[in-house]
Amino acid sequence: MKIFAQNLAKLAPDWVTLPPELIETFDWLEDQGWHNTREAGQPEDHYLLIYPPAFKNHPAVSHLAFGGTTLTYTGHWSTPDPDIDNRIFEFGETSGDGGRLAIWLDDEGKQQFVHLGHDTLGIITDDPTVLLQFLAMGYPEPGYLPQTNVTPIQAYLDYHGVQHLSDFAPNETPVMPTALQGFIKERYNLDMPATAHDTGITEFPAYGDATTSDAFALWITALTPAPTEAELAYEQELLRRVETLDLNDDDSSETIMNKIGTLFQSKD
């Protein structure tokens, strides 16, 4: 177990057992030189990327970084809930809006790999090799994947609002994490499936979805308190402001981001 995995283990609660497949993959990524440490150097400051440094600012690579945190899932709630926090261990960032990868201790005492997205959540798998396949496929944001039955390339086209790969500039064409894929193939004899759905991963339910059968989503819903009047008022105001942005289906990603950016501009 190399430096990154050692520091991740320090952050993990006692019930977490890091599967050997994950440790081996973390060690391999570290051997490639993709282990980074923020200035403070605490266990939560260590993180792993899945691409060489040259792709750090590339506009079309998979948004995935492994790393632990001292923040808790309910830490931003008006009253944090230890019954939730004591059964969730976050160990990766999977989308630009804060989507996270975590291990959940289910009601049977079994570890499940789960997705905690901005709008959706749910069980990914209980199999570490399936998790590695999913994460190595190269989806733009594994933590924001509206449909799991699309290929990563199609997801990039949809994400950027274009029809063909030729619509990308030469230096902005999507880049798959082929080195990581090669390691998984060599070490575990696993090919990359065409879609996440091919691994058994289905669409993740929305928060509060009463029709879902996803055990993790149901557990979170059961323990999440009803919003306060102040929180409801804030949500209504935010929705009203979003409606003023005049977002259109044919807007480019850049146009959408520029419109959203106006929410944060001073009114002076």
C-alpha cells in the first residue's frame, strides 16, 4: 500500500475495508506519477488523477479524482445526522458540481459503492472490479450520467451539444483514460464495456424519488428531514432566478454557463 492508499485508510472509519483491487489500482496510478498533494499535506490533501499531467486542463477528459475528505455528508445540514455520516465514506470526486463517489454500509452490514450526485444518487455496484470498469470508461462526468445506456463518446457529444467528433477542435477531442483501461485489462482481464448499462449499472434515481427500489436512495430519503420554511423560500427564489435566464434546449454549453454565471454577478 503506497502513500495515497495509506492516507485514504487514515480517513476511513473502522468499518471500511478497502478492496485489494482498489488498493492495487491506487498504487498503479501513484506509480505513474499521478499522485498529487495540496500544500497542507494532510491525509485529505492527497488525491489521484487518472490522466497524465499534460491533460490537466484539457476540456474533454473524464472528471474523476480519487481522494478522501474530512467533510461529512450531512455537515451542511442545519442539524447534522451522525446516523447517516457514520455509514458513508466518500473517496472520490466524479463531477464538476461536487458529485462524489462513496462507500455505504448497508443495512446488512455490506459495503456498497454509491453515487452522490447533485440531482441523483444510488448504488453503483458492490463489486470493486465493476466499479473500476465504470470509472475507467471515460464518461465526461461519472457522477452526472443521465443515461447509462449510452457510450462515453455519445455522452461527450451530448455533454458538449455537438453531433460529431469532427465538431471538436483538434486539441479538444475527447480523451479516454486508455492507460488506466490497459492496466485493468492486464491485471484483471477485463475489457471496457460499450456502456455502463452493460455492467449492470442502471440510471440513478433522483433525490426523494418515491418510486425507486434503490436501497441507498430509500435510506437517504427516510433519514432526510423535511426542508424548513427558510430552505423552501430559498429554493423558490433560486428557481425564480433560474427562470429569468431563458435557458434553451439548443443553447451551447458555453452559452448556458455564461447565463448561469450572471446569477453570481453583482447587481451594482
